[in-house]
Amino acid sequence: MPISAKTKICLIIGDPIEHSLSPLIHNAAYKALGIEEKFVFVAARVKIENLAFVVKAVRVMGIRGLTCTMPHKVKIVKYLDKIDEIAKEIGAVNTVVNENGKLKGYNTDWIGAKEAIKKVTKIRGKKVGIIGAGGAARAIAFAMKKEGAQIKIFNRDLKEAKKLAKKYECSFGSFENLDELKDFDIIINATPLGMGPYKNISPVKKEIFSEKHVVLDSVYIPFKTKMLKEAEEKGAKIIPGIEMLLYQAVPQFTLYTKRKPPIEAMRKAVEEFFKNEKEI
Ligand code: NAP
């Protein structure tokens, strides 16, 4: 059956957006379940000053799901009717479900980070350095705290690092303190450094990494960022950002479709994509 007037729309918004693999993952999942006539997942570049118009459009057009990526995850909160308790605690929403015109916000990024890391290492009791203090970092900090890690937040804007650190009763520092990561167990980049115009930048110096580290980069295009390549060369265990994206898409898929996600099909879609990846 082709897409019809009954097909429900799910939409991801961000700025930039062209790199997003969410449409690929969700559409592959619809296809695997044979529900591609019921749902379609598309993307739109939306500037932050236009966010309120988009939220209105979601309501009036009956768009089923709204996924938010950088820079909308924090600002979207004030436009919604209800916020799930965890998203409220995190202070950022990446998943909005439209139930008959009422918009409820959720956060699935924290699940993405937690599951991606737990596949590789235990989190409890580990020293975790989080680089960034925006939407992704907030979700990651929540997940790491919940799992019993000892956290430190490193951010360019020290005020933002301090705010986040206060919330989770942890320490904080600026980019000048990043060499401290040498003594940490898990290092997570939650900034856009490594993608787009920052493709050739790693927030952490190569000599800081060693075999003791597990390193997650939230950036997923390219598959292996400069930071991940250098960490791997120094013997660290690396977790590409696509793992976090996949594991956050799993609960998000269920929120939008009320169906069990076909995880293998979702993973296969991204594996195919990266097999054919040219320079992005
Ligand atoms: P955000 O809310 O806009 O926060 C951006 C963060 O990055 C802030 O801490 C900001 O620091 C920092 N930053 C921005 N530009 C920087 C630069 N040039 N140098 C140093 N720091 C810089 O964005 P977000 O939603 O947290 O997203 C951050 C990254 O995570 C993006 O690349 C996004 O694609 C990725 N992400 C991936 C997943 C996944 O599933 N893999 C999920 C969520 C996000 P200041 O406070 O100093 O401005």
C-alpha cells in the first residue's frame, strides 16, 4: 500500500538537519513491520526563532510525532502541554507525542547513552567526564548519575557547566581542564565538535587517551570522529554515536507507533548506510 491521506507523519526538526539518520532508522522500522503506509518519517531544517510556528503546525496538522535535535531540545519544553517526569528532571525533550492535539514531551537520549555504554562497560562507580552542558549532556548526566557514576562536567561556557553540575551535585570545569580526563574511566563528547564545520576537531588531546578509557562520541556523522579515531589508536574502547542514536530511537519508535521496535532492521539500515558512506 502506498502513502495515502491516512498516513501519519513523524517529523524531526533541527538546525542543521541534513545529517540526521532518524528518518532512515524509523522508515526502515516501518518497512520491516509492514506499516509504511501507516507512518512516514521526514525531516525539516528549523531555525530556533521559528520553533513556536512549528509546534503550532504540529497541533493543527495532527503530526503524530515530533523529534527534536540541536538546538531545540531545551526550548521546546515551554511549548508543550505535558512533560514526562524524567524529561522534566533532565530539562530537555527529544520526543513529542501528539495525542489528539495535546503534546507530551519525553526524553529518550538518556536511554540511548546508558544502553550504548552498558553494552561495553559497567557504569556504577566509574569516573565519567562529560564534555558539554546542552540538551544531550543533560540527558547523559541524568543517565550516568542514575547508574551510580561519579561525574564531572566540562563545558566551554563555565556558567552552564556550573548549573548542570549543581543539579547533579558533581564537579565541573572548563575546556582548559580537559587534560584531567586522563584519570577518568569513561569520556563522553556531548558537543558538536567532530561534525560538520568542526569535523577535524577533537575536544580532547590524543595523548590523554589510553587503554583504560571507554570513549563515547554523541556525534554520529562521521561514523568515527577524530576523537574516536585518536582514542582507538591509543588503545581505548570506543562507542560510535550511532549506538546512542539507535538505542534512543528504540523507545521513541514505541512512543510514536505503540508497537515493538524491530531493532535488527533499524541497526541493519544504519550499517548499510555507513557501508556506503562517502565523505559527509
Ligand atoms: P545543544 O543543546 O545546542 O548543546 C551544545 C553543547 O555543545 C553546549 O554545551 C555548547 O557549549 C557546546 N558547543 C557548541 N559548539 C561548540 C564549540 N564550537 N566548541 C565547544 N563547545 C561547543 O546541543 P545538543 O542537543 O546537546 O547536541 C550536542 C551534540 O550531540 C550534537 O552534535 C548532536 O548531534 C549530538 N547528539 C547525538 C545524539 C545521539 O543519539 N547520538 C543525541 C543527542 C545529541 P556552550 O554552552 O559553551 O555553548
